Amino acid sequence: MPRVYQCIEWNDTTQQCDVAAWIEQASILDVLPTVEQANTVGGAFFASIVAIAALSLLIPRSQDHE
């Protein structure tokens, strides 16, 4: 994670920073899944689509509409 120097306490009277610190800043790469997680979710998604398609072929639709 990149670190940024940021003001924590700003003094309005002197218009200066009283307390500053190095803070780790999150990036978009921190919230992306790992390859293993993506493969697991992708496999589960694909299996659910296949299961829905198979069930739609096995369960007959009612013909109530005239």
C-alpha cells in the first residue's frame, strides 16, 4: 500500500497543520480478488447457470395462457 503524508489536526487560527502522520492509503488493487478467489466465484457462477438451464429443461411450463 502506498503511504501518504496527511495532516490530522488543522489549526484554523494559524492556518497550519499541528499534527501530521504517514497513513497507508488503500488502492483499487486492495479490493480486487485474488486469482484463487476469482476462480472459485467464477466456477460457482457457471455451475449455477448450468443448473438453472438444466432445471428449466426438466420442469415443464404450464400452458395456462389461452
